Amino acid sequence: MSSQLHLAGAAFLKSLTAGLSEPSAPKSLGATTERSSKHNQAVIDAIPYFQEWREAARQVKTYAIANLDKLLVEFERNITARGATVLYAQDAAEANRHILDIAAEHEVKSVVKAKSMLSEELELNHVLEEAGIRAVETDLGEYIVQLAGQRPVHIVTPAIHMSAADVGRLFAEKLGEPYSEEHSKLTDIARRHLREEYLAAGMGTSGCNFALADTGTLVIVENEGNGGLSTSTPPVHVALIGIEKMLPKAAYLPLFLNLLPRSGTGQKLTSYTHLIHGATPGQKLYVILLDNGRSNVLKDPAATSALHCIRCGACINACPVYRRAGGWAYGWVYPGPIGSILTPHLVGLDQAGKLPFASSLCGACGEVCPVKIDIPHQLVHLRHRAVNEPSPMNSWTERLTWRVWAWFMGGPSRYKLMMAGVRMGVRMAKFLPWHPGKLGAWTRGRELPKVPGPAFRSWWRRHGNQYTQDQEGARSPLPPGEG
Ligand code: SF4
């Protein structure tokens, strides 16, 4: 079982959205994210000092990212002292080489995976499959999208776009189970199949929500118990950690354990919080610290707060663009506002320069972020970079288009000339031998506007005097809307 869809670059709206053409998908995605947002907000509103928590978390993360070099060394020293092997990886290829080497050394034939967006960055399922190693996702949502041959549509709830009926059909088709859409029966089926996988696996992989530098501890929060089973049952555990996950002290952990579940799922605490202090007897623990573009963020001082993200998904749930477009439209691992500010750094503006424009700048993302990342300003900053550096938004056609637009907007007579041309163009459209809806993505799904009446200026030229006189007598016809 492995994901059939591979990372397709990050060209917003040009990537794989086929699954969302299912009639129920956009509706269930929009309704569920909206419901989650409201529920989580109600939980947060019950805490009178939540804003103080957010500010404290912002300060801790600011310190951690500014001192990342020291904290990584401290973390490595402390966890190595407890039997772990720490490996660094500059990019996905190096991380995958480490994992394949570990698998070869321990003669691993199958791997159980706890949820990790980092492993999505590595396309680890695909890499393992090519090496002849079976990889099975154990988080229920990830298990479902893996069976369906899809990619996660959301970082916290990967199968949020699928209904219970969709999952029932999937389990019947792929696992040969009787069809059901009862939640408890579906989870029983998944649990039964996954138990076999834990027992057979030679290696378990996991992500990590926080890495505590002063104690050398991995912290994993989850709700299904699969994180505990994946990390403790197999004889080898490989933890994949983005370098930005460092917290300087264990003393700060309660603050983040208060913020993350409330903002992510509206829980006071997740069902399980695993603290892994090193290798347990009889098990090998490998820790892979991955950069994969994160140090690019550090090179841009105006953008470093993007590394403060604790992957709660609140900004995704709050985003009206995500609610309509879904996660795959963002073309890479991280969808929604966090994807729009992080992906351009991780894969390059030349690949993902369109993502910062996938926002209405309504500001909802910044308001809900538990670590106070100013996402709207980050988006504007990246837009500025995207139009000035090599990116899809800085092509000669874009530059020419905006120069022409700027010229027409540069004076009243030019503006009038442009509007006369627009009016004429819209009127002439009906005489075209082909429907202008075929012009491409811009007109697909949009109606051309009706031709407006004359502009207010020309109406005033013709009727202004009479209108002024009529103010003292009968009312003249109301001026038409501005054209
Ligand atoms: S940017 Fe903020 S709201 Fe969005 S996922 Fe990260 S921590 Fe959560």
C-alpha cells in the first residue's frame, strides 16, 4: 500500500484535485472545517488568559529559532547519552538514504508509520515501496487516504474530505470487509487490520511535535494510540524531526500542550502524550534531524516566524480559500495559509511563487494562530518577493500585463479609454465564434458581467444641469450605476 499521487510541485490550482470533484467532497470539507473552527474557538474563548499563552509561546519560539544552532547540539548530546543515534539530513534525498540504510542494516521488510507530515515531504511510502519494503500508515485518516491512493488533504485530519459512506465503500473494496458506514464499525475494521501490521513490522517511523533540548526528549501527541504502538512495538524506531521543532526547555512544554490541542482539535489535551527520553532496552532509536529548506527561512529575516508553526491546522480550518479549494490545490505537503507561507521557502519561490496569492488576506489565519504568526503580513512579504525574484509571478507576460494596466490607470483620460475598450469588448463577446468561457481558468466557472450603462461621468455631462435644476422641483431619473 502506498500513495499513488506524488508531489506535483506547488502551482496553485494546477495540481491534482480530481478527488474533490466527488459531489460530496467540497461540501464536507467546507462544512467540517467551519464546524471545527467554531468549536475550537468556543473552547479557546473559555480560557480568559489564552492571549497571554499565545504571547508567551511566540516569545519561546522566537528564542528557539534564534538559537537553533545551540539547541540542536544540546538536544543531540542529551538524547545520544540515552542510547539514540542522531543523524542529520540536508534534504529529502539524504533523509531517505538514512532510512533505507537503517532498514537494510536491520533487515526490515515492513514499516508501520505514525502520522508525520515530514514523511510526506520525503515521499517515504513511495521510496520504501521502490525498495521492496511495505509501508503502512497507522493514523486512521492517513490509513484511509493511503488505501484510496490519495494524499492527505489536511495536516491534522487527512481524510476530512471523505464521508463515512466513502470509507465504508473503500474498506469493502480494498479490505474485503462488509460495507458499513457506522463509525465504530469502521474504526474496529481499521484497528483489526492494523494490529497485524504492528506485530509484523520491523521498523516504526514517527514524526515529533516537540523536541526538548535540555532533556533530549521527543514529544508526540495523538488521539488514537497508534503513535505509541508504532514507536514502541517494532524493534527499530526512526523519529523524523524538522529542525524547527526544538523547544529550549521541558518547562515550556505544558504551555504548548495547552495550545496545540485546543487550536487543533478543540481538546483540552490529546488522548495520548508520549515523552520518549531515549532508546528503550531492546529497541534501537534513530533520530533524523531534517533541514529540507528550513534554513532558507532563516535567510529571510522577515519570514523566520514561519518556523514557529506547531502544525495545529487552525489557520487551515479558518481559511475561506482552503475551504473551497481543498488541500491538494496547494500542490505540496502543507495546504492553507501555513502552506502558502512555508512552501515557497521549502521548495523555492520559482516553484511555489503563486501560493502567497492564494489568499483573500481576510486575516482569519493570523487571528487564530496559537503562536501568533502574522500570516497575512508574511503573505504580503512573499508576494512582494514573488514579483521581484524569479517566480511564476515574475514572467514577462505578468510584467507586461501590469505595465499596460499601470499605464491605463495613470490618468483620467487613459482610464476612460480603457473603460470604453472594456465596454466594447464585453459587448462584442457575444459575436465571437467561440464562447469566451473557453479562455481558461479565469473564465471557467465565471459568467461575463453584464454590460453596464454609461459611466457616471458621461451621464453627468448629458443630464447634470437638468438634474441640478430638478433638485428644487420634480426628481430626475436616478443616475445609473458607475460603469
Ligand atoms: S501557522 Fe499557526 S495556525 Fe497555522 S498550523 Fe501553524 S501554528 Fe497552527
